[in-house]
Amino acid sequence: MTAATITRAKAGGTGFYGALPVFDRFARLTDPSIYAPLPDDWVIGLSDIVRSTEAIAAGRYKVVNTAAAAVIVAVANALKDSDFPFVFGGDGASFALPPEKAGLAREILARIAAWVRDDFGLDLRVALVTVAALRSEGADIRVARFAASPDVSYAMFTGGGLALAERKMKAGAFAVPPGPHGARPDLTGLSCRFDEIRAQRGVILSVIVVPATKDEAAFERTIEDVLALAENGAEAARPYPSHIPAFRWPPVGFEIEAKTQGASSFIGRALLLLRIFASMAVFKLGVKIGAFDPARYRRQLVDNTDFRKFDDGLRMTLDCTPRLADRLEDLLTKAERQGIVRFGLHRQATALMTCFVPSATRSDHIHFVDGAMGGYAAAAQALKEKFH
């Protein structure tokens, strides 16, 4: 089983989503021609950590990120080789599945909520809603596939449907009750071994930009201006670890990974430690082991990172200079005053990476990046506070 084939840009998948064309220039994300409407009978699954701001303040953002990524990993492992669209939001995640998988989606969401409650003491709000229900309230959900690399693609969403579903979920609609105590999802391949990734240019900047107008052309121009700044290679880049992974003992994130893999016994924890030690040693020495080439894996890790996305708004995590962060904030402040966008920014010194690697010998492993000191959740809170 190779669950990361959910994102394989070359091979795609079966059905509606797998048949969508893949675009490889991120600046095209505002082009309506690349999006296709999700079928009415598809279901949207959503998750969100309740009181995530408190968890972040308590230094638990690595746990928050892991809980969000776990939703995607659990669905991927359950579907095996079937392609599906998803988006990682830092303190939550969303995905879409065809109607015949609605029962599976509900079961996975219930299990994830139970696991997060039991193992981390956090409340993961989960919900499931049909696309038709969202369209009946005037929203739409259209989806596109962006190739982050030749091996990995990520879904982009527009139409306002995801944003509406999230608001409804937070108000208590479409709720899926958590499963019973001890319910566990299959989280094979989910890991969080990396140290925090320090900014190499001065700032890790978390950015959220959403439309504040029905003038789509004005919003698109603003996004184009933002991306033009963000793609200035001299002042901005995706965050990535200079050491992959940093060689520390005990491993960073071991307790979290032990919970994702259900390694609660002494023997289980010892075997997990042994596997982590072996993988770290291979990276440190830079030696090939069978089909695994650490140098190739490092290149793929950088190319495959999910550091920018569009889900009814632009989300980015950048490693940039303070000067460029100021320019982005000035540009967005001006657009906000003109009623074109609403935005939230959050500056921090480090980023986090949460990984889904079902097989280290494959090229389609995926890596979710977020700021380590609040990230998308803090940017979203900054956006929210402006209008309340």
C-alpha cells in the first residue's frame, strides 16, 4: 500500500478528481478555467482544534499540527491508492470524497476525534456535509490540482463553499460525534521528527488573504501582486530544514510519534526508537541503503513541501527578509483599506514540518509546513480580531 499516491501528479487517480488536469504554475491559482465544480453528491469532511489559541500559548502547536495532518493521513490510508482532494490548515484540515465513501469519512472523523481526545487531551471538532447542502445556501465548491513537483500535487479550492462549511461547523452544524474511548485511526507514515526550522532570511511569515469584495478581478490582481513579491528568490523562499533531520537524542517529537503509531508498550517504544535512530544515522552518514538515497530524498522533501495553498483564500508560509514581510503587509493593508481583501499575518522565528511518508523509497512523500509559534492559527486570529 502506498497511500501517498493520493497526491501523485503523474499517475493521478480514478474518478472525477483523478481525471482533473494538473497545473504546475502556482500563479495560475486565480484562473477560473483550472477549477471544476465538485459533484453535488460528494461530501466534505472538516476538522478544527477547539481553543487552538490556548494550545499554542501552552507550547503545543506541534501537537495541533499533528492532529490536523492526521485527518488527511487517516483518510489516505483507508483509501489506499484512491486519489482525493484535501487541504491542511495548521489547526485543522478539510477533504472531499465521493458519496460511496461518506460512511468511511464519518467513521474516520469519529476515530480521529476520539484519538486526539484520548491521547492529547484536545477537542477536535469534526463535521461532514454534502456539496449540495452548501450550494443550497448560495456557496460553491470548485477544485483544481496543483503540481508542487513532478511527483506530488495538492488540491486548491474556490467558490466559498469550504469557508461556509467551516463557519457552519464552528457554529455546531454537521457535527460528527467522537468515537468511543480507545478508537484509533490508521496513521501509518505520519511522523514529526524534525526540529523547528529556523528562518534563514530573518522571518517565518504566515499569511492568510481572503476576498472582501465580489470584484474578482481586483482580488486576483492583489493575489498576483502578493505572489510576485513572495516569489522573489533573493528575499523569500519556502522554509526547509538545513539538516534533514537534525541528529538529536532523544528524537524531537518522539512522544507525539509514539502516539501516532500506537507505541505505548516498552517494546513498542523501543522498536520505534530503533527505527528513528537508524533513519537518523542514514541521513547523518549520507549513505544509500538499498533503494533509499538520502540525497535524493532531501531534494524531494524540498520540492514536495505544502507551504502555499488556496482554499477560498491564499495561505502561505514563507522564509523571508523582514523588509519583504513589511512590503507584503503594506501591500495587503492598502488592499484591505480599498475593500478588496481581508488578511492576517503572523511573524515568528521558526517553522514546523509534519510529514506523511508511507514509504521512504517512493518519491511522493508529502510534507506540511506551518509556522512554529502560532502559524496559520495566529494569522487567522489576527484576521478575525480586525472585524470583531
